[in-house]
Amino acid sequence: SGQKVCYGDLKHSCYKLAYFQDLSRRVGFQEARQACEIDGGALLSLESEAEQQLIENMLQNLTKSGSGISDGDFWIGLWRSGDGLATSSACPDLYQWADGSISPFRNWYTDEPSCGSEACVVMYHQPTANPGLGGAYLYQWNDDRCNMKHNFICKYGPGIFPAVPAGNPYDTSKPEDQYHVIATETGIIPNLIYVVIPTIPLLLLILVAFGTCCFQMLHKSKGRTKTSPNQSTLWISKTPRKDSSMEV
């Protein structure tokens, strides 16, 4: 199934990696774009070398996690629409970010974009591939046919995910810390576990207190209803009078 990991804080953008080990689950560019938008984000745009490095670090951590994740390129939000001038020297200037960003930052691999019928962009993630003539492929950009199936990366505006917990400060003077990251688990069950487990001792204490209170109330109630023989016959006269109607 697709493994998604989210990073971010309230002051900076958040990111989510969608990686699918099952090749049949990977999606085309427009499907990836729609998935990010439905989730409240957009297909990844990159604004600087520092942000590019952050994404590379995220992918490295994902690969080293021991989960068996390896080869599989990732769609990013760079693409061009229409085929006009696609084969001309103006082609690289036709690419635009799907989220409306005007960032001029690019990280093309050598001889890319090749244009033609390839109008959507992926970030290479082939750790097992040997370097090509232009050097290592890893994390460089390549244009590809938009109907090809790949993983993808979503980007979210500030405030979409929880802030960094207290005790985890970060230094904004460092480029890598400008995008300080925290992992957020998806799914409601893990969150419920974290809420329920710490409340168990309190629930037990409440149950014990409630049981003790009920026992004491029951004991007092029995004490009030249990009366002595003298008390139970106070309403009966000890010397019953003779009924005048019985006299002859």
C-alpha cells in the first residue's frame, strides 16, 4: 500500500511522500495532482536549493528506514501544457508549477528536458541505478510522459499540520532548519491509542472511588432499615384493651 509520511510545522510548508511498492498502485501526473489537491495541498513545487536538499534528505531517510523502499521516481508539480514549441529551444521556458508558484528554480538532469511528448516532470529516485554520462541520476529532474505511473510528493501551506512540540527548537539561520520537519502518523487508530492509554490509571481510580462510595451508601442504608425488636413493636400496645363488643 502507499506509504505516506508528512513533515512540517505551522510556520513553514509541509510535505507528504506517497510511495507505492506495488507498481500497479502508482499513478499518472494528473491523478497525482488531483490526489494532492483533494488532500488540501498541491503537487510539489520547489523554490530553492535548500528546499531541494530538504526533499533529498526526506527521501534518503525513507530509503534508509529499513522498509524495503528503493527505486521509484516521484512526480513533482512542474509541467507544460500544449505541444506548441515543444521541440524548440524555448521548450524549457514553457514549464510551470501546478500550484501557481513562479519559482525559477530548476534541477534538470543533463540534456533534460527532452521535450517532445514528455511534458510532466519527475524527480529521479533510482538508488540502484549506475551514474549516466551526466553523473548520478538520483534527485535530478526529468520530463516524462504524463500518463506514466510514478510515486508523488504533495506540498501543503503553513498551518495544515500540528506545530513542532515544545522542546524541539530549530535554528532558522540554517537552510535545512528553515523547513524543520516532524513526522505525523496518518490514521485515527494510533491517535486514539495515545489518548486512551494515559487515561487508564485515572479511569481505574474513578472506578475504585465509585465502588467504595456505593458500598458505604449500601451499608448505611441497611443500618437504617434494620430495626430492633422493641422498635418494631412500638406501635402495638403491650396491654391490649378488651373490645367492648366482645363482652357478654
